[in-house]
Amino acid sequence: MNGSRSAVEITGVVRDTSGTPVTGAHVLFTEGPQPLPDIAALTDAEGRFSLVAPTAGEYRLICRADPLLGPSGTAEATVRVEPSAQAAPQGRLSVELTLG
């Protein structure tokens, strides 16, 4: 089995401090195990987003909310993509971000 070239989907939800989902927030990678293109996900009406990690390693995410669409603020998280997650069918990791 060779999962080393399989991407892993990182999904998540962005919420404000009261737990309400945040619409229209930008979520993007700021660091990864290799150079990454400037790709951002935009949260939907339920605060959900999805980004694809192309390889195993550690990824730093940042979220910036648009104050015109709701609460302002930022949130950060570090996600570790393990090689075993890449080999799994429908490889997927989940993260929750809370604006601060």
C-alpha cells in the first residue's frame, strides 16, 4: 500500500466565543512541510470549511473573520497529518476554530 502521495482533507468549523458558527471567514495554511499555494477556504452558512493537505506533516492554519459578515477576530490551529491518515479511504481530519 502506498498512501504517500494521497492528499488528506482537513475539514472544520469556525465559531465565535458564544459557539455560533461564523459565515464568510477565510481559513488558510500559513505553514506546511512544503511550500503551499495561497489557497483559502471560505466558511459556509454553518461555519464549515475544507482544505486539502497534499502530504503528511504539520500544518498551521489561521482563520480571519470578515467583520462585515459577522464577528471579527482570528483563530489559529496546528494540525498534524500522519501518513496513516493518507492511506485511509476518504482521508479526513477535523478541527474546530474559535475566534478570539
